[in-house]
Amino acid sequence: MALPQRKTDIGPPHYKDFLPPVIQKNYGNWKYHEELSGGLMVHVSNTGEKIWTVRVASPRLLSTVTIRDYAAMADKYCGGYVRFTTRNNVEFLVSDEKNIEPLQKELTSKKYMMGGIGDRISNIVHTQGWVHCHSAASDASGLVKALMDEFADYFTTKTTPAKVRMAVACCVNMCGAVHCSDIAVVAIHRKVPKIDDDKVKNMCEIPSTIAACPTGAISPDPAKKSVKIKEDKCMYCGNCFTVCPPMEIHDPEYDGVAIVVGGKVGNLRSNPKFSKLAIPYIKNNPPRWPEVTKAVKGILDAYIADAKKHERVGEWIERIGWEKFFKVTGLPFTFQHIDDFTIARETFRTAATFKW
Amino acid sequence: MPKKYQTPLLDELEKGPFPSFVTEIKKAAEKSDMAADELGQLEKSYRDRRGYGKHGGIVGVRGYGSGVIGRYSSLPEEFPNVANFHTVRINSTSAFFYTSKFLNEMCDIWDKYGSGLTNMHGSTGDLVLLGTNTENLETIFAEFSSRGWDLGGSGSALRTPSCCVGPARCEWANIDTLAINYAITQEWQDEMHRPAFPYKFKFKTAGCAVDCIASIARADCSIIGTWKGNIAVDQKEVANYEKGGMNIQEEIVNMCPSKCMSYNGKELSIKDADCVRCMHCIAKMTKALKATGEKGATILIGAKAPFVIGATLSWVIVPFIKMEPPYDEFKDLIRKMWEFWDEFGKNRERIGELIIRKGMREFLEYLGLDPVPQHVKEPRRDPFFFWSEADLAK
């Protein structure tokens, strides 16, 4: 069968062709919105017209079977219109109020989870992990599933002091927004790469391999036409492995995850912040990483118990102080918590004010 | 019939209320040999606590240097159907709106030529098709492009730009994020499909400082909508919020970072000249407060994940720019930035890293921008500053 005629550099289709008619009519003319439940909100236009959004969790990794089911429900209740959020939720855009309940009923009967709107835990943004990434130090989808099962009530009904945004990255490359999340899990390696000199010679470009190292730990090994690593300078980031695969960094015995807290991207109340280290290492324990879910739950519970309304995790910690954070969470403070990378001195306490 | 694998570990991840990715892979594995082997290989990863994805040769479609990422199994003999497991990035629509018609067509193509597995969406915002063979790539591209869809970016190229839901369904949007996102994507198709940059470059457009697209953390160029006028206050709605149980003093006034608000129990007053436009009060009292006056965007540059010098957030380059079609001023500014990067950037150096290495002064001078206090959190503390001949002559 002949192939259809290919076209190049046409870019994506125009978004207007994918907007429900009520959105086309009220584009840029919305007046306000109301959160009606964990998984339902309504936007009201200056003309009085409304659009309801029913938000549903997805695992991001979706089969065509499930996407076809979304499409079928969109046809049945939404005039065929559906969108995805930046946090991998699915949003059914309902223009006719009487379709909301039947849609919610069908979603419930099919065990879809509605929620994620407002001051709750929304879906966890994450990376590819063991599904196919070459540099993963843990699996991302499995960690997300275990965490979201634990916090399902906070997605659907229960509320938190402010929204809680979580992320999981399967290595320090951080394809997810781990570096600016309320609570995030980042997988780490802890052993120096093992160099296969014969393969490095044939497969790798030495200068770019050396340049990939953030700490200058890699130098040429001219005798072997390979490279060598100054072990005490290596921080196991794996950037060299990405550039030069025969520098094997995986080590199932020592790989695992770290937990970081207190980041945000919004400018509300306080400026955007990076996440900071709370727990330097938890062993990989698939399939459900019970130690990780327990640790995250400990931090979340401390936050819920003590934070003021609208305070994000990072704002709560800044108000109470980091020494208090470690105290109320019971987390040990270790050498790994004290920065020794590029901005280390900015993080040292240059004041005599702190709590006991 | 695709091969059936025993997956006792992954089966544990089908339990619990949250939708399961394992169930998704199993659904695809009923029809696809590739998805079946993916499931088998993933079970082995769970057993061995390590991934079996592998780097390999570059693959793509004719005339393009990006859009497809070659992925391979490091265990091709054990799992032959994922020996190739290439990723195809389809450029998503602005703000991820779709029709059922397109989704069904996409599924038809992908069931025929791929594993039936997707990511909706990848971290950068592409519609990601997970797992196909090299020989299917041209066919997949012809099927999509003939229906009006194109590939996204990969490698040292412009990556697929993305934006928040903006004016399509949000009352806070100061700029038309969907239109800007579409315009950027169409303007720079060549930059996206034929990698010619020192490294990757990402645009993200947010309608306001709530930044639902995480532009300040995740884009080399963050475009954040803002305004110059006052916040209009509807005192009747303020009263309604109080009646509804809101503690306006605690929740709004005390949480204002610039302390520009006061509330006497009846009226909420705002000293607009002191407002920094953080969006807290507007977001919490959306019926009562509204940004008015001149609208535009703040352009910030440089966010990236930790490699190589540590993670960075974008920083202000242009505090305020009008963002209206055809966006000529903005486009010229970006071209000038890319010229600077092309001239001085090293291989695999992001534009933010280059600015840090060369100094803000060189970058701003190259762009022809004057220094303003909005560029910094605070002036320098050290006494080590440069004087050019021109400075001395002043």
C-alpha cells in the first residue's frame, strides 16, 4: 500500500481546531472559577457561559486502549473535547451541565480517580525510569504508583494546607521538575563508574567525556587511549556515562533514592525556590518501595500538622527553620546535607540566630 | 499471540487505587509483541534492581535530525522485540487540547506501527510514542504529517515549546499563551528539526506568575505574563469571601510579600505602586481582584536541571515586553540571544551556563539592553568589577 504524502516543517495543527465551542466563544473572557470538589471545577465567563472540568489521574504511561476509552467518554459527554494537564492528568471539558453526573458515574464505575484540583496532592510528574532509560538509578513509574496509592485520599477528597506538588526523577539528570517541588524523590548512584578501557577507546570522544564531569574528576589515560577517574572527586552524577556508555555507573547494590523538599515554581507569596535535601539515601526496594512511601508520609504529616493555610512546604520550613524541620520530622542530619558543590558557601549559616 | 511473561513483582503494582502503568503495559501486551517484551524486560529490572535501556545509534526520518530518539535494549537476545524501542516525539497542541477524532487516529497509527504505549505527555510536553522499529519510522512520519501533525524536537535543537492553559480556560492570563506558543513553534521549525545549537533550548510560556507550566524552573527561555496597571478590587466580592469564612487579614493581607495591602474589616485597599505582582491575592480571591492596565510578559533566561554546574532558575533579562502578534520585538531578541550562544557557546553548554561563564554584562551588551535593578536580587558585594575604555571615558 502506498504511503500517504509526507509533509515537513508544518508544525503542530492550530490549537483553535481543538478547543470546545464554549471555549472558542469565551477565549480570554473568563471571569472566575470555582472548585466544586476535588475533581470538578467550573469556569464562568463574563457572558455568564460556563465550562466544567472533570479532572482524572493518569499514570502518564498510557496504552492506546485507555486513550481510546478517554476519547469515547469525550464523545459521549464532552462533544469530543479533552485535554491533558502539565501534571499528566486528563481533563474532560463539559459544556452541558447535565452531562457531569453521568460522566462522573462512568468514571467511577471504571475505577478512574477524579481529583487533583485545589489544595491537594496532584499527580506526580516523573521520568521514564526502567521502562527504557539508559541512566535510571531507580524506576519512576513504580515509585509514583506506590506514592499515589498511599496518598490517594489527598488526590480525591482530603485537603492539604496549600497545594503539594511532588515529582520523581529516576536519575540526577532530572527530566522531571524535582529541583523545584514540594516533596520529590530523585534516584542516585553512589559508586564511581567502572571504566571498560577497550570500549572507551572505540566508542567515546575523550574531550567531551572529560568536559561532561562537573567536578573535574576525569582525566585522559593516554597509555590506554582511555580516561581515568580521580575517585575522591567523583559525585556519581553519571553525566560521563550518558556521553560515554562504557563508563558503567549502575550498581544495584548501592543505587537508591534521595528525598528533597521545599521547592516551588510559582511566585505567590514567596519567590520560586529550589528543593533541598531531606533524606540522602533510601535503598531501592521494588516493587513498592515501602521505606520511601513511609518517609514521604512522615514529611507530609509533619507539614499538614504544622503549616498555616496557603503555606507551601518550603514556606513552612522557612518559617520554622531547618533545624526545627529536622526535629519535627525526626530525620537525621548528616554530612551529605551540607553542600560542597558549586554554591556551598551561600548555604552556610552566617548568623548566630537559630533554634534548639 | 504475543509472548506471556510471569510478572509477580509488577503484579504488585496493579494493586491500589491509583491507575497502574503495569495494567497499561499489559493491555498493550495483549496485542503487541513489543509491549509484551517490554513487560518481560521491566519485570527483570524489578528483579535485578537496574534498568536495561541502552544507548545506541542515531535514528530519524529523512531530512530531520530530531524528533526520534534511538532506544535499545541491552538484552536483545532475551527480549528480541525490544531490541529497538525508539521514541517518536509528536509536537503536541498548545495547552494539550485534543479531539477524540485525533486521539483515535493517533491510536490507529500507533497500534499498527508501534508498541501501543505512549506518554501523555513527556516532560518537555511532546506527545510521546514509546517503542517502534527503525523501519517503521518513515511510515509513522508520513501517516502523521499527512494528517497535519509534525515531529517535536530532540538533541541539540529547539525543543517542543509548551504553555499553560492560558486564556483558553483561565481568568488570570495576561498574555495569549497558546498563540505565543504556536507562533514560536511555527517560526522556528528549522531550529527544531535540524539540530544546530550548542545544546538544547526550551521555551515555556505562562500566563501569569502562578507559572502552571513551571517555566521558571524548566525553560531556557521563560515567558511569564504580567501587567503594569492596578489591581481592580470588587469590595462586594471581598465581603463575600469574608462571609464564606476567609480570614482576609491572615490569609491575604499578612501573606502579601510586599505588604502593600490593608483591610479595615470593610474595605480592602491596595497600594499598587508597592505591589510586586506575585499573584497570591488574585489567586485566592479570584472573584474580587483583577489585574488591569497594560499587559505583557517578563522574559527570563537560563533555567535547567543540575547538569553541569547545578540547577538554575531562569533570571530576568527583559522585565516587561509587549507580546502581541507578530511578536517581532520578541523574535528579534531571541535571534540575537541565539547568535550570542552560537558565537561563544561550547558544545553541550546551555545558554544559561554560557551567560554565567561570560558574565551578564557581555550578554546584555550583545543584546543592546541597559542594566536595570530588576536584573538582580541585589548589587554585587565584591569590589572586583570591570571598567571598559568607554566606561572610563564617561
